[in-house]
Amino acid sequence: MEHELWFTALLNKLLAGVITPLLVSLRVPPADPLHPIPNYIAMEIVVILVLLTGMVLLRRKLSVENPGKFQHLMEVVVQFIQGLADEIIGHGWQRYVAMIGTLGLFVALCNLLGLIPTLQTPTAHVQVTLGCAVAAFLYYNFQGFRQHGVVGYLKHLCGPMLAIAILMFPIEVISNCGRLLSLSVRLYANMLVGDILEQVSTTMIHYALPVIFMALHVFVSLLQAYIFMLLPAIYISMAVSEEH
């Protein structure tokens, strides 16, 4: 059993009496009824709280005439996400910016959280990355059904010619399911390795090594967050495309 972080212990102390009976009623009883919340879920909650707090602070201090540093930073982030969506998706890209941006910010903060002492990187757990991948998977397929209708989207998965539909449809279905594996395992493996390297580096004598690995962790964290925006944007583009 992994070491319980202080924030996880706090959540379990406050919520175990509610969560454990709920899990039991759903027939998924926790291994430890007194500690039903694992570290990775607690860390996700931290990230969600940070995002909500940032949103509230940003909204309260929005200014056209005198924008603050935080507003400038978020404007750059939003413009970057808008440019990505416009370039990859094209027509109607505005509809998808919120989802792509939310995924990117959530993954980025999850990736970086492990740099804070006493906290962990939740995306170093496959349950978290799989959850993000499932959210992206459901979203882009929903947009495909929304764009083409049920029959139209199924035809979209059958390829450009009816003659090869019997071959193309199962290939497209398997390919779509494979995207879940691609999204989740890539992020999980990179962040797990990054965490291990950083932990190993802290045991080294020379102080420069931990700093180097921390910088590498930041770079990999932001790169993986970008990829987690880029790939869903590509999948959305493929799902809503009018080309057959």
C-alpha cells in the first residue's frame, strides 16, 4: 500500500463515512473502508480546486483597460488553444475550444503537481490518464454523431466506398478503441518515468542533478499536455469532417 499523503488523509477523515457506504452500495467496496480515497484521486481534486479558484479569481479581476499579469497569461494560453483548434479542426473550431482547453489545462496541472513537496503527480497513475482518454473518446464521438447523425456517423466510419464497408468499419472501430490506449498509456508512461527519475535524482549528492530533472519534468509535462490537446483535436476533426 502506498504512503497516504496528508491531503488524502484529510479527505478520508472528512468523507470516508459517506464514500465507503456509497461504494459498498455500488458493489465496489474499498480495500480499506477507513481510507477509500487513493492518493491519485485526492491529487485530481487538488487540481480541480486550483482550476476553479483560478477561474473565480480571473473572472473577478477581468479588465479591458488594465489587465493583470494573470489575465495576460491566460489570454496567451487561450489564444494558443484557439490557434491550435483553428489549424487542426478548421470550420466551426470555436465549439471545441472549451473541451480541448480544459483537457490541456487539467493534464498540465496534474503533470506539474508532483513538483510540489508532499504532493504527487496523478497522471503517473494509469487510472487518471485512462479517465482523461475516455472523456476525450466520448466527446469526439459525440460530436461525430451530432454532426452527421447516428446513421451518417456510422456511414462515416465505413469509408468512402460501400464496397469496402465490411472491411473498413471494424478497422475504424478498432482504431477508435486503440486511441484510448494511445492517449492513456503515452501520458502515463512519460509521467511515471519522469517521477521515477526525479525521485532518484533527489538522492544524488550534487544538487544540480535534481534541478536538471525538475526542469526536464516541467518540459515533459507541458509537452504531454500539448499532445493531449493536439490528438483530441485531430480526432474531433476526423469525426466531424464532411469528407467520406
